[in-house]
Amino acid sequence: MLVARSLSKEFLSGGRPLAVLRDVSFELETGAFAAIVGPSGSGKTTLLGLLAGLDVPSGGQVLLDGTDLTALDEDARARLRGEKVGFVFQSFQLIPTLTALENVTVPLELRGERGAEARARELLERVGLGGRGHHFPTQLSGGEQQRVAIARAFVNRPRILFADEPTGNLDGATGGRIVELLESLNREDGTTIVLVTHDLGLAARAQRVIRVADGRVVEDTGERRAVSVEGAA
């Protein structure tokens, strides 16, 4: 489903190249739930951007569902993301002037799909917010806003979902329940999930943990059974 081959990324700093990623390689099968962890400045967020096609590497390849992202131009990568990729961010990134229901329908409306509202209502029900669709983001708690963001990310039925510190603005208990929600959607829909986090406790619930330090993969646990936690956000 997702293949990273000898990825490297450099930026210019003070007129000199600064290596942020060095020779990163791994593969994820369809339906995997993987966490990328590492300290601040380790390169994990840069790696997520490359895997999602938001940026291009200085060297190496990214294959997403059989397509070489590094061979596509920016417009083609954007089309592929719209068709196959979902995103969840730490800051939620909901549109404040739209209700929860309207926020979830946006991706489908942009694609001109019919039945957008019915699909959005279905997703809000699945994340436990069926009765909150008429509320605006400011009327929702942080955990509720993140659940709206997750519903929006899944509304297009993505093949893969990238989550960048999705629990960073939440307390520990709420964050844990958000990861449990991602786990359930991963199991039920078979969506591949790649989660970036600095929280090792949350990462331990993933099937696989890829640890990054100084721009390199220093540990890869491979597949293992996720740890379940009771409760729902």
C-alpha cells in the first residue's frame, strides 16, 4: 500500500544543505496501522509530508497504492490525494463558519458527489456525534472537534489516512479515545493509517511503530497486535 525507498530530504540553511531525512525505507501493507515516533526535530513530520505527497523528496521514491508520487507533478499529486488520501491534524482545521455536518460534507461537495449530506450524517453517527451536526466548531469540545475532523477525513472512503499529532491538543484520556476511534475505523473499513506522534503510550497501541531519530529509521517493530483501551470519545 505504501512504500518508502531510500528517502532523503535536504533544506538550505544559511546557504548550506541541511539533511532532515537520510535513506529512509519501509513498506506498509493495506490495512496497516503504523505510528511514526521520534523527538522534535527528528524528521517525522517531514517524512509524513513526503509519504502523503505534500512535498517531494531530495532523493528516493514514495509509492502510494502502486503509484510513484515522485513521478507526478503537483496537480497530479493533488488529484491522487483527493481520491485516496485522508488527513487528520493536531489543530483540527475545521471551517469555523460551517456546522459540523457542513464541515464533513465539504470534501464530497468539492468532488460534486451526490448524497454528500447522507454520507456525512452516517460518519457523524459512527463517531458518536449524530446529534451534534448542527453545532459550529466553537460549540464543540476539543475531542468533539477532532471527531468531526476524523469523520471528514473518512467521508471520501480514503485508501490511506495520515494523522499528524491528532491528539496533541487533547488531554490524555480524550486523546486515547481518539486513537481508539481511529483503530475501530481502521478495522471496520480496512483503511491504512499512518499516525505521527511524540506520545509513546499512544504509539504503543499501533500495530507497528517506526522510530525516527536524526533523520533515520532507528527502530521498526513490524506488525504486532494493537493494545485495546476501553471507552469512547
